[in-house]
Amino acid sequence: MKQFAGVLMLPLVLCLAACGERPQVVNYKQGTYQGKPDTPPYNAAPFNGDKTKWEHALETRAQNQNEYKRIR
């Protein structure tokens, strides 16, 4: 009889355990960004903060992907 009661109690205990989960909602502060600040892409190692060098590298890469210019 004890085994039968244990078999009946197990699903009941599991169902009640599932109801005990707390909500996982983040509390945001109004008007503030709480993530890490974004850094400009030209601050990376190859350009070291030189924005004109970064823009030139982007332009060169775009022109190298241009099929019309590559074929001629």
C-alpha cells in the first residue's frame, strides 16, 4: 500500500514543484542603458582610431567585391 501511495504522490509533488518557479523578469531603469557601451569599429587594432583609414579600407573592400570592376 505504501508503494501505491508513493506512486500517486510523485506526480502530485512534481506538479506542485513546477508551480513554484519564480518569474525571471529583468527590472529596467527608465531611460538608462545598462549594457556595455559600444565602441566605434575604427578603434580596433588595425586602424587604432584612424577613421579615414577605416573608411578607405571599407571603400577598397567594396570595390574589390564589384564584379564589373573586377572583370575589366
